[in-house]
Amino acid sequence: MKKNADFLSILKINEELNHIKDLDSLLDRILFYARKLTNADAGSIYLIHNNKLTFDYVQNDTLLGRSISNKKYLYSKKEIIIDKTSIAGYVAISKKPLIIKDVYALNNNLPYSFNKNFDMISSYRTKSMVTIPLITLNDKIIGVIQIINAKNKKGKIKEFSDQDVMLVSHFASYAASAIERARMTREIILRMIKIAELRDPKETSTHVHRVSLYSIEIFQHWAQEKGIDENTIKKTKDILRIGAMLHDVGKVAISDKILKKRTKLNDKEYMKMKFHTVYGARLFQNSNSEWDNISMEIALNHHEKWNGAGYPGHVNIKENNLKIFSNGKRGEDIPFSARIVSIADVFDALSTKRSYKNPWNEEEILKYIRNEKAKSFDPELVDSFLSIYDVIRAIKEKYS
């Protein structure tokens, strides 16, 4: 009966996965459910990029239980060559699950070994492990999922059972197909950004990755402080990540003379640049999906300021002869999603080199953001940003 109930749970989980659009949100849910099925403390997903396994997503209850700042380890940058010397590489090549009772007690005669670096850096102890290949319906290997430290009812680490492997393997076959679909969505978004990048040298894929990840981490901290339930948080992060990536897509409608100018814009040029908010919002105006709605909110409002000194204000984006902007929106009149992206976008702009300026140092940036609390930025969101600054720094380093 227990086995049947587990497989019924997998079917329900798969239905949920089908509705998730963002790749990172999907990986988060896949890893969460794989760990739930096996009562595991931690896990990671490696996806294949350019013939290497990249450390794409990780969860670790023990590290997060110690401190919010330990979340910085979840943004570690790591690549593995696909060969039999690593556990993940061995599983990717063999396309077969691998159970290990204790990774520190592996026989030296085995082709693979366990890399202890992460444990040493984070003061974590990996012990039991199961590694499962992620294989699509057409037998394509796209990565591996690694589940770590199964626990018994008393919270003690135990080895994974054959039933654990069977459940996760069955789940992984559905998860692989869902990942393929989400990757296609991500690729479409990145192609849109590539078009913007051809026009605007500042609008790069690393910039939008950083801004979107800063945004969802700021939101998650704020939401948890407010006691918002986890399902709502995860659903919001899914659509917020995509909307944040597209915040400046309206720049495709701005002339090269302005976008590629190597010195500071004059007043007339700056006014024309402001219209990228309206042009971006118009791309999403004829849809009622949550994804399009939040993308429109962010594109239009991410330059609004808490004190009303931003732009474009209360404008009708459908007007063709829009020549001037109204007074800026103020406080909570600014959509919440845009208030989050505003902080993320300004931080990234200040911390990176532009054609007309060098990057600010960390102390200058943090001083500016603190000073702009309740001026440019929502005070509560500034507090959340500062509370997770170790995580913000880790994202910046990973997507440098």
C-alpha cells in the first residue's frame, strides 16, 4: 500500500511540474520532491552544458538551518568533466543509478571518488548518497540528480534503500522531460535578451541572470519574514524570475545613437531613453497570463522611486502620441514586483563597468542603497537586500 501511495504522489507531483515555467523554479521543486520521497537532508542537480556537468541547483536543510548566510554556498560555481572519475560523471556515462552507503569509505579500486571540497568549505558531512541519471523519453541524458543523507524517523543518517532508488528513478524520468520543456522556455527568453544585447551592450545575459536572481532572493527573504506560505513563495518566484529577466527588453525600440553612446546622456537623450519602459510594457499588454502581467508591471515600473521621483508615472501605454510623462508613482502605488527589481537593477548597474563609468566599490554601493531607503527604494525591501548580502555577493561572483 505504501508503494502505491508513493507512486500516486509522483503522479500528483508531475502534474504540478507541468505548470512551472521557469527553469530554476522547476529544479527547486524537482529537488524538493526527490528529497521528500526519500526523507533526504540535501541534494543537487547537475545539468549538461557544453559537454560538462554544471552545478545548477542545490538544497541543504542543515546549512540553511544554521544561518541564512549559508545560502551563499547554494550559488557555488562548479563544473565537472563528464568522465568516470567523479560520481556524477560516472552516472552520466553509465546511465544507471548508483547507491553509496558512505562516500568517505569508498574503495580505492573504484573508478570514481568523492570530492570533499564542498564539505570542507561549508563544514558539512556528506555520508549516504544516491545519484540518478536524468534521461528524457528519447533516451537523451541531460544531467544527474544527487540525493544526500537519507534520514530515519529519529533524524539519524541512514543509507538509501532499493525502494528509494526505484521511486527517484521513476520520478526522474518525468522530471527530465519537464526540464527539457523549461529549458526551451529559458532559451526563448534568452534569445529575446540576445536581440536586446545586439542593440544595447549593457543588456547581457549575465546582467539579466544577476538581476533576476537578486530579485527572487530579496523577495524570498521578505516573504519569509512576513510569514507567507511556501507554496505562494515558490509560485511567485517562478513568474518573478522570468519577469525580472525581461525588465529592459523595451530597449530594442531605442536608437543605437542613444544606446551605444559612450558618454553620459544629455537631457533630451535621457528623455528618449525613458520610453524603453513603455515600449517594454507594450510587448505584454495583450495577454492575461500571470507571466505576461508581471513582465508588463516590471518593464513599465522598475524605474519608479518610492518618493515619487521616478518614471514613467501614471501613463496610458496604449497612447501612440505619448510625449511627456506624468509625476512618478509613489510608495505602494508602485507594483511590488517592480519595487524588488528596482533595487536589484540599481545594485547591478552600480557594481558593473559601463562604457561611461567604472564600477563602484562595495562600500560605496551599500552606502548609497542605505541612503536611498525610503527615497528610491521600498524600506522593507532594502532591509531584506542587506540581510542576504552574502547571497547577493555569491550570485554576483557566479554570474560575473
